[in-house]
Amino acid sequence: MKGLLICLSLVLLAGPALAISRYNSLSISCQEAHRRIVNERAVILRYPSTRVRGMTLYDRYVINSSMCGNREIAQRSYIPTKDTPKCPVYSCKQWDPDDDLIFPFR
């Protein structure tokens, strides 16, 4: 039993952490943001609001819809980065099954 506990402890310590990484988007380039999203499959990026002084905005950005929850899809979003004010990325948004995605501005 003692050997089993030691073995289990070693496996848990050696396994990767399941925590999601957080980055400040203004400290990395757009290409670096894409690289981190691809490597980690999902990250949290934060950046200062342009409308409300002192407010920090953040969201979870994903590689594709497989990283989204039930009834969510990956939709294009834009974040500010060190080298561009509108870096294209994907974030999870609620999916409306009645929306045919052909006429998004009805």
C-alpha cells in the first residue's frame, strides 16, 4: 500500500498542470499570441479597456470550437497586442441553433 501511494504521488507530481495560462496581450506580439494559443490550445489574454480607464478586460481564447463548452462555438475576436491593435483570434461564444449563420445581421 505504501508503494502504491508513493507511485501515485510521483505520477501526480510528474503530470502537467491543468491550469490555464494567463498572458498580458500588450506584452507579446500577434504571432506570439497565436503560437501560445496553438501550443496550449486555450489561454487567457488580458488587456486594458480603451473605454473605461483602469479597467482590465480578459477572455479565454481558443484554437478551435473543440475547446469550447456545450452549445458554444469559436468565433473570431480581435485583441490588442504589442505590434498590432487588432490581432485576430478565436473566443468561445454562445451558439444559437436557430441561427443559420448565413444572415448574421437580421
